[in-house]
Amino acid sequence: MRLLFAKNKAILRPLPKRSVNHFRDWLPENSLPDRSGGRIGYRMPLHLERIAWMPSPPLAPDDGPIDMDHLQRMTLGDAGLEREVLTMFSAQAASLIGSLAASLADAGALAHTLKGSARAIGASGVADAAGQLEAAVLNGHDPSEALSDLNEAIVQARIAIDAILRQS
């Protein structure tokens, strides 16, 4: 029943039969069959052809020091930009590891900077080692082992970067 108002009077009228389950009115008539040949429900159209699919990044980076797929996504496939970014990262990493070795006063901030730069180019080993150094400094632990691990990760990344730059 629905309530209508006409000239200050309430009038009760029955609802049309099709409005009782009005959500079915806009569903397509094709429904899912059950085993007995009857209908068990409505099937919603997916319209998958309209969705522009984009490949997802891998859940785990590849085995190399530089994840080239990540780097290519970040540089939109521009090889010149890839070389420029790798050159800048290699120089920055060498400078920051030198600063870290000289003084641990700003080690947390420098490690955080290096971690962000490494993640941007896909150098996950460097980023993880920089994160461990940052955590060691923030928690007041001895940073010498974390600094050694970071230095080794940077050496490996710079070797990979040099090889990439020689190829291109």
C-alpha cells in the first residue's frame, strides 16, 4: 500500500505488483539456471570490455639489485630518463654512504633519504638496508652492522647500474 495525498486527504492505494521487488525490474531477464531447469537468481552483467586493465606490479621484486620493471613503470618506459635517474641515484648513494661513514650524527635522516630514492628506482635491497639502518639509529642500537649491510647493498646496486648504463 502506498499513501497518496490529494487536497489534504490521505488516500491509500495498492502498489503496483511489479514494484514489490522493484530491484528485479532493472536486472536483466537472463538468470542463472539451477539443476532442475528453473531459475535461481539474476545474473548481473559485468561489462568487462569497458574496463581498461593495467598490469599490476609484481608482489616481490626480481632477484637483481635493480628491479627494471619497476624502473620502467616509474619512468614511463623512457630509456633516456631511466639512464638519467640511475646516474643520479648512483651519485647520490655514493655521496650519502660517504657522509654516513664520516659521521653518524644525521644517519637516520640520510638513511631515510636513501631509502626513498632506492624505492623510487626499484633498488629494494638498498631500500631495505637503509630502512634497517634508520631503525637501528632510531632505536638506539649499534648501527655498524646495518651500515655495513647498506654499504654492501649500495656496491651491488652501483655495479648493476654501471652494467645497465654500459648496455644502453
